[in-house]
Amino acid sequence: MVDEQTGAPDGTAVRTALWRAMHVQVDPPPHVFEDEIGLRLAAPDADWRRRPDMDPDATRGFRAAMVARARFIEDLIAERADHGVTQYVILGAGLDTFAQRRPQTASRLRVFEVDQPGPQAWKRHRLDELGYGVPDWLRLVPVDFEASEDWLKRLAAAGFEVDRPAVIVSTGVTMYLTEEATAATLRQIAGLAPGSTLAMTFLLPAELLDAADRPGFRASKEGAQAAGTPFISFYTPPEMLELARGAGFKDVRHVPGASLAERYFADRTDGLRPSSGEDLLLATT
């Protein structure tokens, strides 16, 4: 998603970056995930922490969910890199900062950030302004999804080797796409080299959420609708697994959001836990 007037990332991408920074600034240690570089990229107004969507108490579950999924993804990347995978593709990269925060791991890979041309140009400019630049192992790949541009062709043109395994990640995207569009993406990824891994988030239908999380989910859904980026697709875990199997994946696994809560938040004494509503598909070719 993109702000059509400025080319900057839309509110969803910025909000995710700010929540990640809020986790460091507001929640007590140990921090599940540390990222204030996204905040520096976004460069919001000085009073950003007083925004309604940054309320420390009202949004703590969403904030925890964002850092939980980010930690899971980066643990996965590190594990796959240790097993020899050398390519990492981030679909809808937004304000992802893996390359800037973890250069020792990232530089062992070729990292491809795929996003709309406007936000991509904006991000490249901000990386230069902040002194990070774009090293050779980081490839920013502009793809006009709205014009149905073939992202895989653009990826190959940027140096992606289709005959070598990769990790492909898509977080916070499927809710904005039709089931047909998601199935088409799954088929493309399932056709990549054996040993490739996909991690993709998806939203659950409201009836599968914990009762305490449903009001916040409704507010988020209404906010997305008002912003012109409505949530249009929700999946039960069996539906998502079947979609991935139908696309041709050899091995598919459902990773419940609750399992991330147990993995990363079990020993906390402050009650911080991810809200329910978003789970992950983990699929291997």
C-alpha cells in the first residue's frame, strides 16, 4: 500500500514500524524484538506517541503481535541461513529493517525487498539520508502490483536465482488480496527451487478470535475500510493449508499466533501478550 500523494509508505506500514519502536520504549525488558530504525525511517511528528493508535495500553496486544511475528520471521531466516539458504525475499517490504539491524546475518544472504515503486524510491532516499545506503547484497525491487506486474520476473532481473532455494516472507498482505490473487502468488512460490520456504501471515475470521480481542479487531477492520484499504480475505487454518497444498507445496504447516505467545512471552511478568487474530502459514517446496 502507498500514499499516492507522496510515494511514502501508507499508514499501515508506518504504524507497524512505530509499534515496534513502542515495544522498546514502553514495554519493560526483555524485549522480544528491538527495532527503532523503522521509527527513524518514518520520522513521524514529535508527538507521535500521543496518537490514538499508539495508546500504550489500548494497543499493547497488537504491538506484541507485531513484534512476535517479526521475531519468528527473523529466527526462521537465521535458521535457514545456517542451513545454507542464501536468498531472502520480502514481499511488501514496507519499513522492514532487517538489513540495517542485522547486517552480519543479512550480508551472508542476498536480500530482496519487493514493494511498490513509490515507497521503494522513498525508502532508498531515506536510507541514504540516514547513512545506511543500499549495499550490494540488498536489492530493492520495485514492482507495480496494481498494474499486475510479474514480481517474479522483476526479481529474476534483480539477480534472484530461481534454481537456488530461498526464504520468501509475506506479512500483513493477504487480508488485502482476493483469494484468487493469494492462490496465484502461492503457485508462483511453490514452483521455486526445492528447499524454498514461505512464511505468510493471514487473518482469522472474527469468530475464531478470543472474545477480548474482537472489539479491537472490529476497530482495526473499520479503520482499514475508512482508509480505503479494506480487509477482504480471512481464512480458517484448514482453508489456508488447503490453499497452499492446492498451489503445489510439498509440506505445509499452521503456526498459531498463540504458539508465538508461548514461545516469546511465556516468562513475562507484565502480562504483555499478543492479541489473537493473525496466524502464519509455513510452507516448503
